[in-house]
Amino acid sequence: MLVEVVGKNGLEITQAINNFATEKMSKLEKFFNYRDELRVRVLCKVYNDHHKVEVTIPSKHFTLRTEVSDKDIYSAIDLSVDKLERQIKKFKTKVNKILKDREGISEFFAKEQDRDKKIDPQTEIVRIKSYDLTPMNVTEAIDQMEMVDHDFFIFLDETTLKVNVLYIREDGNYALIETN
């Protein structure tokens, strides 16, 4: 398992923070078969009143991601590991079923990439992401959205072959936008 700890917003990653994060993230190794291929990116940010830790674990089958804020950087790292453990346990059977039933799901997030483009600072676009759409049903889209810990998800409906947007409403229910 390779753990990369990065600081942002002026936060300098000390050896103590790096060691702590690496030790805590190594607890997640037990959930994976191919530990030597596992890469974990821990992004630590500092703000005036709190720290934020974003952890991303991309694999060839899925991407796990979590964000946690706390007043203490060490607590935020601890909480992010706890949150990831819950995610992994919750989705272990779902992920196994998806991978067994859907050939090609492993490539779904593999081609996701951030492209560095020069953007006019007057615009509100600050990041561009792209990924290939794989046909799936709504249930699989919900699972994928929850695995990446986002509040929306874009997917290709396997029945209509049209792009759909799934999102979580303020009341906690899911909503679906179907395109024509």
C-alpha cells in the first residue's frame, strides 16, 4: 500500500503527520486483496477554524472517497479512516455483485482524470473532470454515487442509452434527471 500525504492551503506535512496518516490508512489493507497495488491519497487542508482531510482510494474496480472536517488534523485523519471502513463494509457485498454481474465496470472510473486547462479567472469553472460512461441501471448508479461519497452522479441508462443525472435531495431522497 502506497500512502501519499499532501498538504494544502499552507499546511506543511510533518513527519509525524505523515507517519500517523500512513499508519492509520494501513488499517484499511485488510479489506483489499491486492494491497501492493493500492494507492491512497490523503489531502490535508487547513482553514481558520478547522482542518479538512480528503482521502481518495482509486482502484481498477471502483473509487472510494471521503471528506472529514475537524478542529484537529489527527482527529480528522482518524475519522476519515472510520468513515472509509464503514463505506467498505457497507459496499463489500454490493461491489462484489456489481463486479461479478457487469463486465467492464472496472474501467468505469479508471479513465477519470483531471485536466489542467487554462481557464479565465472570471469564469466559475475551476476544475474539469472527464470519464467514460458505462451503461448501468439506477440501483447501480446509486451504489456508485455512494461509493464516491458525492451528492450527484452522471451515468448512462442501460435501457434507454441516454445520459441521466442522479442526485440526493435536501430531504435525503434520491432524484433522477432523465435527458431527451
